[in-house]
Amino acid sequence: MKKSQGLIEYEIVGRILPTEKKPQGNIYKMTIFAPNYVVAKSKYWYFISKLKKAKKSSGQILRIKVIKPNNLDSVKNVGIWLRYDSRSGTHNMYREYRALSRAEAVTQCYRDMGARHRARTHSIQIIRVKFLLDKECKRPHVTQFHDRELKFPLLHHIGPLTNLPEMALKPPSTSMRPIGCAPQDN
């Protein structure tokens, strides 16, 4: 995964081609997070070969659909269940993130796993991704933002730019001061 590139959510539907032993091939649907559709197809066949006795040469892709996120105007809580291979073994993990979409949360997860656990992209397998309600969240770095009275004050605010002179000897003072007090000269 490249530095500036986020992941896209794909829904891939494929099947194993019918044979004489199995005249009806089963259809399998999977949600894959990948940077492009070529990688998404490759991941699809990787997971299908692990789950079922199938490979790319004996199957076909029926549909690849990009899942567009809806309602991108509010931040949501996202829970991610994953499995990754480390130097010492395979580990299952549950992580929580705050993001606008599922794909953005999975992108955060890949970068966070690389930073905290030195896990490479190819060694991480996303098992499940789910939007969570506030009461379902467990991690304190997510629950700290659930307070409805939470505010982020502007500590260094210049004010309206109309009051500033065009040329000044010193840069404007942006430190906090009581309302109505003039800035003090140092």
C-alpha cells in the first residue's frame, strides 16, 4: 500500500466452474479492501483457495462492484476483527477506529498495525468490519470522543484580519488572553 493511497471496498462474486463431479458450481461472495481491482481479484482468489478447494484457473469472477460509502458527513465508530502473522506466530485481534467510512478505517488499521506491530500488508487478514454504536465501543481512545459536550477551543486565534495593519514590526500575538484586554507589548 502506497503512502498517499487509501483502500477501496470491493464486493467480488465468483464461482468454481462446473465439472463432471460437481455439475453445479457454488457461488461465493466476498468483501475485499484493496487499492485497486487487480489486487482485489488476487486477494479474492487467495482467500477462496484457503477456504475452498479452488484456484483461479478452475474458477471465474462473475462481478466486481465498488462499494461507495454513503453518509460521509459524520464520523462513525468502526470495529475491525483481524488476524495477522508476526515473527512469533499468528494472532487474532480486535481494534476500534473512528472514521468516515469502512475503507478509511481499514486503511487506518493497516497503517496502525505496521507502526505498532511491524506487520506487513500481506500478513494482515481482515476478518470482519462493523459500524459500532457508542455503547458498543470498548477502547478508551474511541470512547473519549462520545461526550456530547466535548469542545475544541481555538487557543491561538488571531481574530478578524480586517483589524490587522498591512505592515507591522512584530507578528501578531496569538496567545490566550481575557476577552476585552489589549495585547501586551514585551
